Amino acid sequence: MKQTGIYLILGGAVVFILVFIGKIMALLFNNPLLGLALMAVVIGVFILLYSIIQEERVAKNNESFRDIDK
């Protein structure tokens, strides 16, 4: 009985998420300006994350205590 309840909850959540995503996609396709704004935000987030990752890689290579043995 508990397993059936979990399956029903998960199934309902998946349907809810799919319908929600479908409504958002329909809104974006009906209003191209919103779609363009969303693309700009997503691309900006990717660029920001990429620059943060690059800075961490450079900082890791420039650690002054890297070759010190304990």
C-alpha cells in the first residue's frame, strides 16, 4: 500500500511537471520576445559558469603551497 502511494505521488508530480513545462514552452513560442529574453538569460548563465570554472582552474594551478611536503 505504501509503495502504491509513492508511485501515485511520483506519477502525479511527473504529470504536473510535464504540463507546467508545456505551458511555459507554449507561452515562449507564442511570444517570441520572451523566448529571446530566456535565451539571453540562459546563455548569460552558461558564460558566467564557464568563467567561474576557468578562474578556479587557474587558481588551482597557481597555488604556492602545492609542492610543499608534510
